[in-house]
Amino acid sequence: MAPSFSMSPSSKTSALVLALTIALSAHSVAAFYLPGVAPTDYELGEAMRVKVEALTSVKTQLPYEYYVLPFCHKGVNLQQQDALNLGEVLRGSRIYDTPYSMTMGEDQTCKILCQAKYDTQEIQAFALMIEEEYRVNLLLDNLPVAMAMYAEDTTGAGPTTKLYDTGYPIGHEEKDTKRQTRGGKRPLFLFNHLRFTVLYNEDAVRGKRRIVGFEVEPFSVKHSYSNQVDWDNCVNKVSGDNSACALNTCSARQPVSVSSAPLVLDVSNKGETEVIWTYDVVYKPSPIRWSTRWDTYLSAADDAEVHWFSILNSFMIVLFLSGIIAMIMVNTLRRDFQRYERGDPLEDGQEETGWKLVHGDVFRPPILAGWLTVMVGTGTQLAVSMVFLMSFACFGFLSPANRGAFMQAMLFLFVFMGMFGGFTSARLFRMFKGTRWRSNGLWTAMLFPGISFAIFFTLNLFIWGQKSSGAVPFGTLFALLLMWLGISVPLVLCGSFFGYRKQPIEHPVRTNQIPRQVPVQPWFVNSVCSIVVGGVLPFGAVFVEMFYLLSSIWLHQVYYLFGFLVLVLIILFLTCCEVTIVLTYFQLCCE
């Protein structure tokens, strides 16, 4: 007979609530998107807004606002910016609207943006930006504009890979020294015509379209016209639609090509220079899905073979250090283990030899014990912050679509991990028999952030002097100070309070009352050699990945190889541990 089960009314109610909770949770998970990265669906004929982020250069590393140059801005409110997060402000982003007009699905050729006459000073400003290799960073549906490049497989067997170079240059400097302007300088060409290609993925069931690519091809064209043109009425109108807005150099039937006469900037010209800004818009269907539209941007910095070779190199360093430690354990401790197994104690009057002579002095508090605890506490705070940051990045919570999220998360994590730093510092401080734990906690909270803020503020003054958008505004500086003094410092002190209240760490051996005299040390165990050897090996384990990381920062590329970075950081941790063991052993043996 099968057993029977019965449920009480309260149990049935609990089961029903649990089932509803699971069902609602499953429904919410299916509709989950990270903040700021939800897809936008466009209907055929729906208007789209093109925005601009900043002017950036890999040559100067100083970003500038887009409208620091006299670009077209008719109909744009220059006093209104998009709301930015903390990370975007620190990166120097300033997002404005642009007068570009785009309508989903409507191809347009030779559309007039505006006509402008520039004096000598404005032409010189354009020329300086071109010489400094500044690029324009437009945004459409949160996608940065990019120039498409194609890399062929070196073997010839693989397919051609499409890569993106984000942004487009303001102009081009002629590298041919034979061609020079009247001033004796190389000619500068201004890119005044842009051909935009918008890639979209269409949902045939719903009839909606999602943007999956935003490409640009810049041209330099010296436009001309025959009739009198009312430029105010020709803004965002196609050339040739009527005789009032007709250009001789391009129209709906005659697009701009590379053979068109270029627009050369003559900085020595004392008169006005007329520039007509135009653009094309082309829409192309794409099989790329919205969830993978960033893959082309990320593949530009993806060189998996080099990263795997770097990890292999780092792993070999770890194996080398592990072999040294194994030799130390075998050769040095084997005789002690054999003696202990035989049960032979030391005879009366017989002293320990080698590193065992200093076992009663190794736990003596150092001269600058307080500073050591401050450094260890700050390192713990940084390490815990890095662990959480890498975890969030590997799980995809810090998407490149959410600009500035990585830097903002890094700052907030460091601030809120202050309790770990204060706790560790206070525990070590009490182990060294320190009594002024409040002073120790304040130094832990103030030393590293204070030095960093002082350097940051000094550099910010120089950037202010250059009138760059990378200069952090006063309000943001005040917010950083508030995060530091209002959140981080109290958390560090709170951690110090709980850390100092715990029982002190007990040493495995008793410290001698009289310090043992340290003999004269050989040259290879002095502080300089220890610092060099202790720094070269960990650096050798991570330098390749650091090269890619720093290159992404300086070249304004998207770094998203966090899986490789986590592996390298784990190897770095193991390398540092093993280097510490080896150097400590040799130091004790010599003392």
C-alpha cells in the first residue's frame, strides 16, 4: 500500500506562495537587462538622435568638447548636456546633441548640414586639431561611430575579419613632403563630408528594427555651387531637391567619391574660408543580433594567442619559484624531519644552526611597525576591491555599453571596502603591541587616498589650464572629497575599532627579550637587491597583459579581456607569495 501524505492549511499556503515566487522570479529573469543597456526598437520612418561625446587624441591624451571647434550647431542647445555618471565625467566625456537628422530606413545622399565661413583664427584651430590627430566620437543608439577596417588572414585560408576603429579624424595631414602650401607646411585636408552606414537587425514578426552598427567614411570635398543659396533654409535638405539647394559637387544622383577635389585648409590665408558640411546616410540589414553588436568593437583588441603565451610565460615563472621552494624544503628541512622521526633531541649546549637561530627574533616588532600596518591595511583594501571589481566584470555587469561604469564601480568599491583595510591594519597594529589605534586608523584612511588626491588635483590644475573637458569640475571634486571623508574614513575607523577589539594574533614562538646581534650582511641580501628581485619576477609575470591594458587606456580602445586578466592576477598573487617565501628564507639564513 502506497504511503499517504497530508498537508496542513498553513503548509499549503506556504507552498502556494513559494510556487508563485518562483514563477514571478523566472518571469523577471527572462526580462532582465542591465541598467542603461536595454535595447531600443525603431519603426520604419522613426527619427533617431545622433549625439557627440568628445574630441579625443592618442597624441595629446587631452579630450575637448566637440563644440570647442566651430562645427555646425544650428538648432542645438549648447547649454544642455546629457546626464553623466561619475566615471564619464572623470573620463572627460561631455555629450551634446548634433544637428544631424536621420530617419530609420530612409537613405539620403548629399544632405546639407550647414554652410560656414571661418576666419584665420578658426582655420588655425581646425589645423591644430588635425595636426594633433584629434578624432570625433559620435553616438547613435549608444553605439560609437567607427571606421570599418578589414584584416586578411595571413595564411590565406581563413576569412577576412572586420574590425572597427572608433571615431573618425577631423582631417588629414598630407605626408608627401613634395606637396606644400604657401606657408611651407604640409597641406591639411578637412573632412567636411561624412558617409554614415547604419546597420540594423529587423524583427520580421514585430516589424521593429534594432541598430547593430554605426559606421562612417569621411571625405574631404571642396563643394561648389552656381546659384544663390539660402543656407538657412537648406539645413538637413538633400542637394538637388530644388534649385535653391543645389550643389555642383554632389547630389542625390551624384554622390561624393574619393576622386572629388579635396578641401585644403590654408592657414596663411588672411581672408575667410567657406566650408560646406554635408553627409550621406545609408541603411543596411545585418545578421548581427543586438546582444552581440559590441563584438566587432571588442575584437579589435582581441589577440588571444599573445595572451595565452603571456599566461604560459607567467606560469613558467610560478613553476620556477615553486621548484626553488621545493628545493629549500627538501634540502634544508629534511635532516630536521629525519631527526624528529628518530626522536633525537638536541644535546645540552648544542645550538640550532642556520635560519633556526633567529626564530626568537623574527616576530619582534619592526622599527616602523605603524607604517607597515598602514601599508598592509591599504593593500588589503585595494585587493578586496579588485576581487569584487573583477568578479563583476567577468559576469558582465560592467558592459562597455554603459560608459564610465568600470571607473565608477572601481571608486565605489574602494570607498566601501575601507572596513577591510581598517580591520586588517588594526589587527596587525595590536599584534605589534600598538596602543593608538585611532591614529593608526586615520593614517590608513588618509595616507594612500590623500597622496592620490593630491596628485590628481595637481594634474587637474594643468588640465584646467589647457581648457580641456578632461578637467574635473569643482562639483565632482567635492563629490570625491565627500566620498572619501564622509564614507571611506568612517568605514576605515569602524573596521579599526572592531579589529583592535579582537584578541591579538598569537605568535607560534616566544620573542627573546634581548635582540640577537645581526652579523654583517653580504651585498646580495641588502634592501636594494631584495626590492629589485622582489619586483622583477612579479612584473615579468604580468607585463604583457599590463601592456594591453595600458594600451587600451592610452589608445582609447575598449578593454574587455577580463578572463585573461583574472588568470594573470591569480598568477601574480601566487608569484608574490612565492617570492616572499624565498626572499624571507634567504634573509633569515644570512642573519
